[in-house]
Amino acid sequence: MKVGIVGLAGAGKTTVFNALTGLAAEVGYGGRDRANVGVIKVPDERVDRLAELFNPKKKTYAEISFVDVAGPEAEQGERSHTGLDPKLVQHMRETDALVHVVRGFESPYTTSGADPERDIRAFEDELMLTDLVQIESRLERLKKEKDSARERETLERLKAAIEAETALRDASLGTDEIQMTAGFRFLSLKPLLLLLNVGEDRVSAPIPAAVAGLAAAKHLEVIQMCGKAEMDIAQLDPDEQREFLADLGIAEPARSRFINAAYSLLDLISFLTAGEDECRAWPIKRGTTAHKAAGKIHSDIERGFIRAEVIRFEDLIEHGSEARCREHGKHKLEGKEYVVRDGDVVHFRFNV
Ligand SMILES: Nc1nc2c(ncn2[C@@H]2O[C@H](COP(=O)(O)OP(=O)(O)OP(=O)(O)O)[C@@H](O)[C@H]2O)c(=O)[nH]1
Ligand SMILES: [Mg+2]
């Protein structure tokens, strides 16, 4: 899963990037000309328990990778009217989801005071505007093409949605509309999480009602953190981290809250594979069939799929081995259409 950390200039994106990844990318205006990329491993006790059982050569957790690119200036007057920087747009297109970092602290770098609602709207507008420009130029080109009625119709509908200030993710697109327009990689269609970045004085304050209300109206989830404090904490070793979090009254580090939010945003679950070579967690979208899940591991396994052998993680731990699970009737054979569940330990049989 690849997540883009986006938002207006100086909102604290790089700070949040550091808090999540534990890296130390340069914050402030100095770091504006390059993209930061980093990866976090999703802690999963089940992988650890399986590893105790199988003693594998390798343990592999699910990963979330991040890209953080400098954002457009917040001030209206300074913002370019030609839309978002193409480099930023390109980075955003390549992501599965966006995290919009919204400034909730007073900053010496911007002349305007913190106004999260204004910034949420402004950035949403930028995403929609970028999509609109793309839709209009495609429509223009389609005028000259025959047999384009269906695509034109779809694009006209999307255009109308944006003109009514509805982000495409909220425009109730049908499956075939999504498929037909997948190549455009529209920005306002990507799942988006709001991250309100607040000052140190607000680490354990509730999310302001106005922000929560706007998020709800836009059907967006919002999490709040103090990026700066979390970034400092992320640089410490684990024991010190626990102490600091307790001192600040933070129950759970930003990273874990973020991982949970990202999984629910993308509606992800994890299935597991276990063996002497590797014990591993694989993130998939809820509702994925065994056939498609096999393809996450390797396209050959999807192509040559015969069946999936499934044991529930709890059963495997309880009975201690695959053989014992068989004896207790806890080992199931499933076909292509089986919907994989969170915590299934799966062994795919295939033939190519
Ligand atoms: N007080 C306070 N300052 C913060 C917080 N988060 C970020 N800052 C400061 O705000 C400034 C900008 O932070 P960055 O993380 O560089 O912002 P950015 O969004 O990456 O900015 P661009 O890359 O220019 O788009 C830095 O001086 C940070 O130290 C915070 O939670 N509290
Ligand atoms: Mg930055």
C-alpha cells in the first residue's frame, strides 16, 4: 500500500512523515525540492506467533510506504492559478490513498492563522480542479472520436459532480464507471484521510467540533496528532518512547493510530502464510476472493490456482500444527470464489 502525505505548504507533512517512519527528513523550507519516501512495517502479533511455531528463516510484516512532497502555498494570492505542481500531481497519482495533513497550529512561516476548515476546503478544491481540467481536456479530444458516446457520458457525469463541488470519491460511481476511468487516476477519487496536526498544547485535546463536522459532511475520517511531539518521540528507543508518551498523556503512538486508520480507510484485512521459509502477513481488500489473493503472492499462483487450504490462525495456535488441525476438522479446502478472511492462514495449491 502506498500512501501520499499531502497538504498545503508548512502544514507539517514532513514532520508527520518523520513521526510515522522514524526517519529524519529535513523539515521547514529547506527540504522543499525533494520527495521523501519511507516505509513502515505493520506490527502484527500473529506473524510473531506463527514464527514461534514454524521457526522460519524469515518473518515479513505488511508494509505501508509513504511519499511526502512539498505542498502548494496556503495563501490564496500566492497560490498558482494553473493548479497544482505537475510533479506533486504525478506523485499523488501513484498512491493508493492520500493523507491530507491540515495545519492546526500557529506557524511563524505563514502569515495566516491556523484555520483547518479553510485549508480542508482549499485542498479539496485543488484536487477537484486538477480532475476537472483532466476531464475537460479528454472531453475536448473525444469530440473528434467516433464511438466514444459511453465514455463521454461518464465523463460528463463526473464533470457535473465536480461542478457541484462533489469529490469523485463521493459521487457514487458504479463499478463499470470506476473501471472505465481507472486510467485517469483521478485525485479526488482516492480514499482520503484527514490528519489534523496540532500544537504541543493540544496533544490530548478532542478534535474541534467544527473540523469534525466538516469531515463528517465530506464523509472523511479525521485523526489528530501533534506531529512535532510525535516526531521527537519516534527518534527515541522503544522504552524511552513509552515513558514519553505516558508523560504527555498520549495513549498510543501516532504510528499505531495511523495504521489502524489507514487499514479502515482502505478497508484492508490481512491473511497469513506460514512455513519453514517464511511467516508473513499479506494485506488485501476485504471481500477479496482466494483466487485474487493468490495473485498478491505471485501471478503464477493466481494463474495456476487449484485450491486454497485454509486454517484459522486461532485454530493453528490452539492445536499447534497443521496435522493436528486436520485431525480436528479445522483444515478447510476452498475454491477460487472463497472470500478470504482476516486471520486466515492460507496455503495455495497451484499448477503452472
Ligand atoms: N508548533 C508546531 N510546529 C510544527 C508542528 N508540525 C510542524 N511544525 C513546524 O512547521 C514547520 C513546517 O513543517 P514541515 O513538516 O516542514 O511542513 P511541510 O508540510 O512538510 O511543508 P512543505 O514541505 O514546505 O510543503 C516546521 O518548522 C515544523 O517544525 C507541530 O505539530 N507544532
Ligand atoms: Mg515538507
